[in-house]
Amino acid sequence: MPAYSEVERLRELHESYVWKVNAAVGEGREDLVWRLVDDYTELALRLMAEEHGPVCGLADCGICTRPPAPPAPPAPPPSGWRRLLRLLGGR
């Protein structure tokens, strides 16, 4: 299996989280939206740090010393979240 580029990995992460955030918004779960936003930011930074290495040079950096991020889950079909929202009673 070919290795994914940083851009492809970030794109998959983005697509996955867009779907999750849209579903949370549809459910009225603002608390979940904010948690997903925080998780997305952390995972994106970790993915970029893996590609480029630690750039800060600090031994106790919270991002640079973390283990590698798990691979992003596969994104659902582009129109899947709309169907989910309809099933949940949304728009």
C-alpha cells in the first residue's frame, strides 16, 4: 500500500471531522462540536509534526513529545451526513 503524503493525510482528517462536526451540529450538540474542534487541531498539528519533525527544539514540548497520531478513519461518502441528519430528524 503506498504511503500517504502529508496533504492527503490532512485532507482525510479534515473530511472525517467535517462529517462529525456537521452531524453534531445537526444533533444540537455544541459541546461535542467544541471537543471535535480541539481534537482536530491537536491531530492536525501532530500529523504535521510527524512529517517535519519537532521544530521548536524544546525537550518538554507538549506536541513534539507525544506519540504519533493514529491514522485518520476513512471519510464517509460526501452525502452521507445529510442522510444521517434526516434519519435523526434534522433537515
